[in-house]
Amino acid sequence: MKKFMILHFGFEKPTPEIMEAWGKWFESIADRQVEQGGFTGGREISKEGTKDLPWCADSITGYNIIEAEDLDAAMKLAETNPFIASIRVYEIRAM
């Protein structure tokens, strides 16, 4: 099995319906999940300097690391996610 990172983009004030949908999704991937986490804030460093990152629709709000056979299989798991703005799936390569 390969490992994949799912990045969650977008923030919306949680409602009971949103929390229920997320809970169901976490249950549905429990046998494939290696790790999960969320973010509360951050900063971006670029050649122009450093800036605080806003908490908005463009924010990366969390991640899951899952195991799947390939990118297509990881995408199938990710497509059932109740994302707010979007999600991105990346294969994690061993260094």
C-alpha cells in the first residue's frame, strides 16, 4: 500500500449537520487512515516577506494521511469527503 495526504481547504462555521457529515466520513476511512490533524493558523514566508495567513475559504484547515493502492483509489476515498471548498490528494513518497 502507498500513503497519500488529503489536504482540506476552506473554513465554514461548523453546524451539527457539518459535524455529523465529517464524523461519518472519518468512520468510513478509519481502516485506511494512518493519521489526521487540523490547523488553527499559520504564516507564509516568501521572497516578499512573511504574512499571517487568514482563516477563510482559501485556508488549509486539516489533513488526513491514508493508505491506498494508487492515486485513483485514494481519490475514490477522498471524493466522499464533505469538504468545504476543495480537497487535494498527494502521494507521499519515501525519502
